[in-house]
Amino acid sequence: VFYGCGPNTPDGESGAVTSGSAEWPSTFAIGHDATPAQIEALDIDFGPDGAGAPPGSGSVAEGKVVYDTKCVGCHGTTGQEGPNDRLVGREPSEGFPFGERRGIRRTIGNYWPYATTIFDYVTRAMPMTAPGSLTPDEVYAVAAYILFLNEIIPEDAIMNAETLPAVTMPARDRFVPDDRVGGPEVR
């Protein structure tokens, strides 16, 4: 398993390939084998039904604190500005014209079919500067805050392993399972 970019060359060997090299090395000495602890930390399965959800909980108010300290630099103070993806927005509020009109911004509020995807994605990939560093409580809290900003849950909501999968996202019924068994056909 390829994990990270730590050096993996014996002392004194640079592994550099130059134009005068006779042949390419058998390895480029990038990365290292993942340890069991590193694999375990990334081995989460939190599906739309909540199966595999870790214990923990978080409120909208707690989520605002996490968001303001760990997310605002990339996503802006309201989740609608910033250099990275827009998280908040319910436009278009009606319909689902993503396949018909270009330029509509996909956000958590108008496109994501399951609230549990927020937990899964944030756990694995956020914050960008330290992916995987948030605790389950922090992730439940920031999920609650983002759902609140998208006007999907009330301000007093608490997200946990039972309540997060129970959230009905606006786009939930717009997606269908891909039950193709092979071939290029698309439903």
C-alpha cells in the first residue's frame, strides 16, 4: 500500500535518474508501506443508513466553533465564498437542472444526496492542511453546522450516529442506484 511521501532509500543513495543513467531504477523511493495503525485510521465505513458510524455527537453551535477555526480559511465565513468549493447554497431551490444547465454550482445543500457523506468526506479529507485530524465529535458538529447553514436542520439539532443518517437531503430522491453489471450503457 502506498502511503505518504517519506524517503525510502538506503543512506547515501539519491535514487536520482539523470540523462546519463543507463536504465531506470526499479523503484523511485517515494512513500513507504502503510502501517496497520495508518490503515486502521482510514478504514471507516459510514454508509447512508448509518451503519459503521462512530460514537460521538455535535451541535450546530459546536460546529460553528470548529468551522470558524478549521474551515473558514478555505470555504469563507458563510460557506459561500473562499478559494475552495462552495458548501452552502440551495439554488436552484426547485427542480434539479444539473444535467440541463451548465454553470449551476453544486453544493451540499442542493446536490448531495446523503448527510452521511459530509461525515465521511470531512473525516477523510478535511481540513485540507491536516486531513483526518478531526475527532468524531468535531466532524458531527461541523456536519451539523453545514446542514444548518443550508437550512436543512434547525439550529438546536444535534448530529450523531442516529440523527445524521435520518436527515433527508433535498437531493436524496434525485439519485438512483447504479445497478449496471457491465458495459458502457448509462441509465
